[in-house]
Amino acid sequence: MIYIVAAVAIPLFVLFLFLQPKYKAMIAFFMMMQCFDVVPTIAFGMYVWDYGTILMLITAVELYARKPIVKPPEHAYLLVLKIFLAWLLICFAWSLLVYQYPLVHTIKNARYMVLGYFMTFVFIRLFSVQPESFELMLKWIYRLTFVLMPFVLLQYLLKKQIFFGLVTDYQGSIRALPVFLPFCLLNFWIIASKFLSSQKLAVHEYCYALFALITMALTYTRGIYAAFILTCGVLIWTMSRERTLRFSALVGSIALGTLVLAILLASGLAQKVGGRAVSGIDLLASRESSTAGKENYDTFNGRLGLAAERFALVGSRNPLIGYGFLHEDDVPVEVRHRLRFGTGLGGTADDPTAYAKYGAFSNYNVLGLYSSDIAWADIVISTGWVGVLLLLAFIMTYIFEHYRKVDSVHPMGFAMKTGLYLQTVMIFILTVDGNSLYGSVHIPAFLLAGYSLTREPRILANTLTLRARISNLMT
């Protein structure tokens, strides 16, 4: 079997080396996105993400050997991001040289953050060397997600798993969290920006927006619902501030929202989705008057307790560096026993059922040092308080620069600029309800690189062709 795989993989790899960088980047990014959940996440003992990262690094070597056609952007938030990336490298070196963690485990634990944030500058280089590559990648992402989203709905209707991504049962229904959801929402914000500014939409854009809402609804995730509601508020406020919001379009969007609600009611989705959505609103309002409110209170307090506990652990160990890139298998027993918040472990890399077997004969639940409940807990463990402050500085600089340079222009139109900004903000919000900016960093890296094409009109006019409106991403 291994010879057959090698016979196929080697010629494909040689062919890959002869492709243009923009096509190399598309293939590599597709693999980093776990092939959009259409294949298993692990192949031949290695994550598909790792294969994609290797291919992207090969592409990066070629990109940095080429001369850019367009001058790379100069944004304050990118400077802060470079400082943060340099700090990650310091934390990585500290983990190896001072803490003396095992080399392989340290690389495994550091690769998602270090390589993930580095991808921002790889994409920026790509868009400078081949300026058309951003639009090309975005078009194929649009088409691919358009094809895949109906299968999310079909998966729900059949009550049978189709994708290889995260799929669980929720009250007898399929609960799916597709890896490509951030790009579905990115295109939703682009379409919503165009609609609210009274731009003409194609039929497929209305269909896409509807499928994106259904895909989001079927996650049954309160944090995503709450982040979506907050981002909708940011959308309305931003467009009002920039004077691109049209009142008639806002009324029309309310009417379309009512239609979507009617579809949910007719399909039976409304009760489950509505319950989770109201629960998410309760979470935002910190209400505790009902059973759902009590559940939200416990969940919210659990996340706060998790973050506070990890910050305290870092404060007692090394506030500047934290624990560095300490692998879960190498966590000292005395540290593990101090944990009161976190996710229960099943086992180690060598014995995946070790802790589960131990728990079967005792009431002690072995908690992990890392958790997907809130990103800031993991970030402070790996980068210390300095890393947290640098990342917060990056977020604030990015948001501040967006509103300070309100007259800056994106080559694909204001809707593209707004959509990229909103989806990045939504990812920032989800750091308190997931591992955003700690894991899957290649997604915000792509968004940030695309947003970095935004320039002052006089600068952009000298480098790229301006368009009156965003191109049709389907065609």
C-alpha cells in the first residue's frame, strides 16, 4: 500500500513544484483547511494541516525569492503583529534552551501559533508578488463553500454524518461545526454590506447568504450566535458611521430576516435554534433568572475561572514567558493536581485511553492544561502576560486603524473591506468562546493579508486597478 501511495504522491509533488505560486498557495491552504472537511483530518499518521503547512512553506521560499510587483503594505497593526511573532520565537527558544522541553513535543505544540501567524506575511508576500491571487483564492473559496453548505443541511435532514469535521448529536439532531464556517460568514458579511448599501445582488448571492445562515444555525453553538449578533451590531454601526447604510435596505434586511425565521419555523429548526440563541443572548446580558440563565452563568463563570486559574499559574511560574510551549504530555504532576477548571483528558499520545481507564476506577477527573473553552487561557500559558498584552495591542491597533482610516480603499470595493474587517472582529470576539487566535490561526492570517490590501486612494491608484464594486465571486 505504501508503495502505491508513494507512486502517486511523488509525481503529484513534482507537478506541484512547477505550478505558479498562486496555485501552490491555493492547494496548500486547501490542505491547511483540512480539505474543507471532505477527507479525514489525519492521513498516514499525520494531520492534513501539517501536509498543507509544509507545502505552504515551500511556496514561501519561492515567494521570498521573487521580486514583488506591488509594494508590501505598511500598517501599524502589521508592525505589532511582527513584534508578537518575534515574541513567539523567543518563547519557543526559551522552551527549548531554558525550560529544556523535548524538541519534538515543543515543535508540535508551537507549530499552530508560530507558523499560523507567520502565514499572514506569507499571504501578504503572495498578494504582492501576484496581486490577482487574492481574488482567485476568494473566488474558489466562495464556489467551494457554496457547494458544501447544502450538504450541511442534508446532513441534518438525513441525521447522518457526511463530513469528517466536528459532528456531534444535539437532542436527536446532527450538530455540525464545519471548518469552513468562517469563510461562509466572511461572504455573508460581504453580501450583507452590499445589500445594506443598496447595491444590486445576484440571485446566487441571496442563496449563499441564506445557506450561510442555515449553516451557522446548525452549529447549535451559543458563542457563535452571540458573536454573530454582536458583529451584526458592528456592521450597522460601521456602515452608519461611514454613511454607506441605506434605510430602505435596512428595512429590507428585516423583511428577509423574517422570511428566514419563517423557514426555520416551517422546518422545525426554530425551537432548538431559538432556544440556543436566546441562551446566547442571556449569556451576553448575564441573566440568571431561568434554568438556561443558570446554565449560562455556570458556563460563563467556568470560562472566567479557567482563564483566572491559568493566569495565576503563569504568574507563579514566569509572568513574562509563562510555561512556554509545554506539551500536554509533559505537564508536571504537581501542576496537573492544581487544576480546578478545564477539559477532561482521555489519555496521552502514547496511551490515548490512559486517563479514561484511570477515571473508570476513581472519581478523579484528569484535567488538561490546555482547553478549547477560551483562547486567552492557552495564549497566556504559551506566551505569558507579555504575549497576551501584545496580542491585545494588535487587536486594538487593527480596530483603531480601520476607523481612523475610514477613507482608505480596498481594490475589490468597500464591501470586501467591510466583510474582511467584520469576520476578523468576529474571530476576535470568539476568543472568549473557543481557541480562536490560538488554533486555526491560518484563517485570520488569510483575512488579515486580504485586508492589508486596503490602502489610501492615491497609493492604491498607483499600484492596483480600482473597481466600482466587488466582482462577482461566482463567475
